[in-house]
Amino acid sequence: MANDPWNQWKAFAEQTARAVPGALPIAELAGRFAAAARAYLEKSSQAPQSAADEAAAAFGNFLRDQAMACCRFPWSADSGGTAPAPWGPMADLPALGLSREHQQRWQRMADAALRVADAQRRLQTLWSDALRDAAAEFAARLSAGAGASDQADAHAPGSPRDAEARGSAALRRLYDSWIDCAERAYAAIAHSEPFSSALADFVNAGSSWRREFTASIEHGSKLIDLPTRGEINSLNARLMAVEEQLRTARRQPAAAAKRRPGPKAARASGVPAGRRARAKRAPRS
Amino acid sequence: MTPAGLYAALASASRCTPGCSDKDVVWQSGKLRLYRYRPLERSRARRSAAVPLLIVYALVNRPYMMDLQEDRSLIRGLLEQGLDVYLIDWGYPDGADRFITLGDYIDGLLGACVERILSAHGLRALNLLGVCQGGVFSLCYAALHPERVRNLVTMVTPVDFHTPDDLLSKWVRHIDVPAWVAKGNVPGDALNQLFLSLMPFRLSHQKYMDLFMDAPTQAQADTFMRVEQWIFDSPDQAGAAFEEFVISMYQENRLARNQLTINGRQVDLRTLKRPVLNLIGTKDHLVPPAASLALGPLVGSKDYTALEFALGHIGMYISARAQHEVPPAIARWLAQR
């Protein structure tokens, strides 16, 4: 147990799950990974090459499915996989009369929600492609013999304790290799123009939806005379303007004092500096 | 370590607090605190003659990463070298700070910190060390106020935001930033999600597996949890400054093109004639090395040095190797000028 990180992980997650029931799937995930990796090592060392390739592909696919289920991004929400229900004829309903502004706002919100869902689906597809590529590369690595040392490690003779340690080391190398493949495949997709474009559409549509939603909230707040964020922003802007005026006003006397002659000059002329300035400004009669 | 032991170690480590060196608040304005670090006993004599070094940290994370714990502290390393170290802590912006601009941060707050230090020491110029986004601020300040900066050190600082391997830049290029910010602040959690998305498998999964596999001691668990705290202790970003930064830097790459303006004044890196030391992490996934190395041909200084370390973005401050290499390199370079 002490040398087997997967069992440690599982036991740790089970302990955490006592406090946080939601942690239990993590424990199950650890168990599933360890079981799948050991099954792969078992099959790949005993079977002919074609069966070994099949085992590698099955293991890669297993990891892809796990990552798909576990990595949670804004674009991997459950709604991402299915097309959202269209708003139907209401989407184009001409806005007339007293409620036209509100209706248009809700129509814009619905349109933004559709665009969010569309971008989310595109991102989900790209994410799925990345995981598919990762699984393919991982399986290819295993088939090409990168996992040979893992297999040898896992099955080398020795004491049961040594075997357990070697087995754990083999599992860790498999895990690290999977992470390498996954990051490489993800980076290739994440750097692509379709990904940037879909991500921007996702964020921009979300911003549009939030803007309309905020407008609705502000409208409701005004009806019950609650202050709105727009009003607070307005007050904030006024306060900043007043602060700037104050800073400017403070700077001006200081600058004027610098321009004024010092006490020595004032004494030399026999006229106090302030009075001298006023005297200069006084119109000649 | 058994799972129960690891659980207990991490639970205990959750109560660890980052920061190890003694410091005093020497000035504050709003949420900003300017700290001066007390000298270490063994380097006290050397410090008296040192020109103060002001560390300008980024807005996106907390500056205690510079002084995480005794054996992982860039600041402690600098103190051991006899340097007189100041640090700006920008604080946690709230809703009332949403209209703070880059000009307010660079010309206003950073400028005021510099003036306070110069006034206290009776000097005309100090040494500036900018880290990551703080490095960009330092470059801007030094270009706008060259007479106030004696030597400039930039650390993991992006300058060219359009290098081919800059993933963040690619992601934000088509985003409608004003609509995204919407005159509000940008939540720190949103930025964390963005940063984790750069390498999701390593940062959200493998990192924790490594923790289990390496059977950490209590001390290692403490370090892990301190770093974990730092990673996710992300202040919200003042909306106006964030919007300006993303548009000017990530979308329009204005700093590298000498087209950036702060409070109506052009930031022209060619006016930077003072000595510049540029520290780069060659394994940095946040600020690609090429983004930092672009600084060399852009500055007007004839005394420009780039030092590369085979470290990542965070490793530049807290790795064991960084402790031995980075502070002495900074101190040596400063001592020669």
C-alpha cells in the first residue's frame, strides 16, 4: 500500500469523501485507472502484436473517456453536447407597443444564449478531437515499445515487495506518458485558429447575454427603488472627477508659490509678495 | 506516509501562512502597502550603503510569493546579499476600484512609492525590479521617468506579446474586451481558470498525482499548500486597467511597437538608457522566453544583459535552484553598476 500511489490516492480520496461526499468519484477514478493500466500491462505482455495494439488502443480510449468526463471547462458543460432548443417563432416576433423594449431585450438574450451554446459545441468538439489525438498517440507510443520497460518492470522476478514497487513505477510511467500525450494534443488544438475563434465567440456571446441580463435586473431594481450598479458607477465617476479637481486645485497654489519670489525678494522690493502681485494685476487709472 | 498521514499533513499545512521575512509598512495609499524589509543580522553592515531596490510585483497574484518561506524566498536571498529591499503590495481591488487605470497604477501609485523611497534616502534614483506584469509596469515607469531609475531588472517579463508560442495572446485576440469587462472588475477565479486551461492535464491533475506519488514529508506538504494558496489567492482585477492592459499588450502589442501611451505620454523603450538586466525562465509556459528576449533590441541602453535560467515561471522565485542562482546574479549585476 505504502508504495502504491494509486491505492494511496484511492484511500486518500475515500478519507476525503467522509467529509465531502462529492470526492468519492475521485476514489473510483483512481481505482479505474489502476485497473485499466494493469489490464493493459497484463494483455500487452502476453498476447501477439495485434492483440497488444488492441490493448494499447483500448487503454488510450479508456483514458480519453475518463478525461472527457473529468476535465471540466466552461465549454464542457453538459449542455455542450446537444443543440439548444430554438426559441421558435417568438425569436422573430415583431416588437410592438408598451412592452417592445423588454421583448427585444429578451430576444437579444435568447439569441446570445444560442450563440453561447453554438460556441460551446464547437469547443467541445475541438476538446474531443484533442483527446482522440492524445489517445491515438498514446496507443502508438505503447505499440512502438515505449511501454516495454514498463511491462518488463511489472513482470520482472523478485520479492513481492519489489514487484509491487516496480508495478507502481510502471503505472506511474504510463500515467506520465498519457499526460505528455494529452498536453501535446491539447496544445496543438489550443494554438489553432478554430479554437481561438470558438473561444472568442463563446466569451463574446456570454458578454452579450450578461449585458442584456444586467439591463433586465437594473430595470427591475428601479421599479422597487433599489440602487443599481449603473447608478453606483455614475456616482463613482463623479467622485473621481471631484478628486481630480481637488488634486488640481492643490497643485495650483503650490505651483503659484514656486513662481512667487521668495521672502528676500519681497523684502528687497519693500512690498509683501501677495500685495505686489495684486498691485501688478490692478488696472492703471 | 499513509493516506491518513498525508491527509493529516495537508490538513495541518492548510493552516500555514506564507511569508517569512520581517518587514514594515512604510507608506500606504488606499489598498496599496509599501513594505521595507528589515535587514538580516548577518548582512546588516552591507545594507547601509546599498541603493534601495524596489520590487514591483504583478496585479494578478499576491506578492508573498517573493517571500514564501525561509528556504524559498527571493527576497530573503536579496537580503542575504545585503540589498535594501522594498516591495509594493497592490492589495485586493474591490468594486470601488474598477475605474483605476494603468496610468493610475504606473504614474500614480508606482510613482508615489518611488518618490517616497527617494525622499527617505535622499537619493535621485533607485533600482527597480519588476516581476512579470510588474516588469511591464517597471519598463513603462522607467521609460517615462528615466531620471528616477538607476538600474532596471526585469524578471519573467513579457515585452513582445505576439510571439508564436504565446497561447494567452492567441486566445484573447478576438475577444471583445470592453464587453467582457463591462465596466466591472474581472474575477480572480476567472483568470485562474484561464491559467489552468493553458496546461489542464499537468496543472489540474498530474500535480496532485505527483504529490501522492512522492510521499511528501510534513515540510513538503507545507510548501505545497503555501504554493497552492498563492496560486488560487488571486485578487480581482480593476476593470479599467485590465481592459487597457489586455487591449494594449495582448491584442495590439503596443509596448513592443513603442506605441503605448500612459496618461497621454508615449512609452518609448528607446529612451531607456540605464542598465537593464533581463531574467528569463526558459521553461516558462506563461511568459514564453521569446516574449521576454524581445526586450534586448528595443531598449536604448548600451548596458543590456539577458540571463536565462532553465526554470519555469514560478520556479524562478521558489525553486531550490533559483535560491542559489537568482539573488546572487541580481546582486552581482547591481554591484558592478
